Amino acid sequence: MTKFLLHKGLGYSTVHQIGDYLRSYGTGRHWIERYRGDIFVFVSDRADEVILRTKFSSLLDAVNDTEMNGIRRR
């Protein structure tokens, strides 16, 4: 599973755009969570991860929970 953080200032319309793209061109196995004002996109399939890292890299940052220790990294 890979976790991505949506950039600040972007909202649910962007999340819907990403979700629609993943359903159309990926496996569609993803979910969205909101936590303390941040929006996260989770994917469980490598094909969806590649899509997010290439097509949506300007909107999302990959997050490694072990590196964060409660601090947002960009």
C-alpha cells in the first residue's frame, strides 16, 4: 500500500478527478482519507501507484509514515 498527500489548497474536485482516472485507466483500487485537514490518497496496486507518481506528481506527494513522525514533509 502506498499513501499520497494531496497538496494544500486542492480539494475534493481534484480527488474526484484522480479517482475517475484511476477507475478508467488503473485498477480502481484506491481510497481517500481526510486527517487533520490533510487529504490522503491510498493505493494498493503497483499500477495505480505508477499512475499517481507519473500523471499526478504535481498534485500529490508520496508519504512514508515512518519518515513523518507527525511532521508534514514536502
